[in-house]
Amino acid sequence: MKPLIATVGLFVGLFPVRLSAQDALILGEIHDNPAHHVVQADRVAEFDPKALVFEMLTAEQAARVTPDLLQDAAALEAALGWSESGWPDFSMYYPIFVASDAQIFGAAVPREAARQSMSSGLAAAFGEDADRFGLTRPLPPAEQAAREKLQAAAHCDALPQDMLAPMVDIQRLRDATLAREVIRALAETGGPVAVITGNGHARKDWGVPAILAQVAPDLDVQVLGQTEDGAPLEGGFDEVHSSPAHPRPDPCLAFQ
């Protein structure tokens, strides 16, 4: 697919390097950091995609978005049922929705599909093309162990050991669903596509970019990860942007 012109800055030492154009630009985030969403909105405006894929929306929610709704933040929030979704305040995300004229796509995994992955397996939960998107094969043991360790840390070591593998499966299902929606958005709009998602899904070693590299190796995909206060960001990114840490309560208090 022929890439379009876009500019994304990568700093090597003190000198900015221009990354090449992309078919897909994946924009990572720490979900509750407002500064990360400002960066995403700026990059979407710069990139001017034909499609915008949100981790935060199901396909059914995305289908509700109309040009009229996009002009009214409160009406859009209500139509999406955002306040019941569990995602951070809509005011942080709304500027991303209106940063371009892109068609909106949703790649969130519905709760029932996540539950199905735990009872019936990844392939059944994903449906058609599960093999193509890598969901019929177990992960290499070292990667499985690393992912389970991350899930344990993300849940403050409060999860039972036998829940770690199912949590990894749900993460894999979400990665594959995002990748599938990128492919669909490219097919329906001609691209380019921007993706709004958490850093964990954006990582190049085993997240959405890795799946796209298997499913559509000719695509030109670039990835931005976002961190706080210069903290290292694992997973491999074409660019890492740091913002000040956002004040937040200790997430582990919820597990005590």
C-alpha cells in the first residue's frame, strides 16, 4: 500500500530525525495521563488519517458516531455510553475524535467475548481468521512467562496464579482484535489509519504491530509509545515521548 506523507519526530541525541510516512500510525498512551491525549490529538491532526481506530470503543459503539454527533462533545459522550465504560474522562479523548475527518472504528473486545476466551479458548472467541491472526498457536514459553509476570504486576500480585494465563489470553485477543480492525479500516477507507491504544497493545515486540507484520507484512507501520518522567518503556517503539507523571492514587489500594 502506497504510504502518504506524514511527519513524526524521532529524537536521536539532540537532532530530530523525520520518520517515513505510514499506512498505520499507532499512538500509545497511559490511559489516565491527559498530556498523552494532547500528543495523540496533535499527531492525528498532523497525520490526517482516513480512519481512526479506538481501543476504547466496540465496533457497535463506533457505528453510532455521526458527523453531527462529533460536533457536540456531550451528545457524543452520551451516545457512546462513555461514562459507564470505565475509561478516563471523555474530555481527554474528545479532541482526538475531532482532530481529523477520519471515519471512526472500534476495536474493543466485548465482555462476552473476553469471557468466551476463558471458557472456550482464543480461537472460538475471535472467530474466523483466528489462525491467520496467531490465536491458534501457544506463545513461546519465555514470552508466556514474561506476559504472565506483567499481568501479575499490573494486578498488584493479587491474582491467583491460575488466572494469569487467562489474562494473557485476553490481552492477546485484544491485540488481535485491534490488528483486525486496522486491516478492516484500511480496506474500507484506503488508509492511512491511526490507532489510539494503550502502550501494552502498541509495543512492537508482541503487540498489534507484531501481528500486523505477520498478517500484512507490506504495510508501513510506525509506533509511538508514551511514558512519564522519562521512565523506560519496554517493548520496542519507533518513538518514545515522555510527559510529566499524572498524579493518581496507588492502584494497589483497590486490591487490599
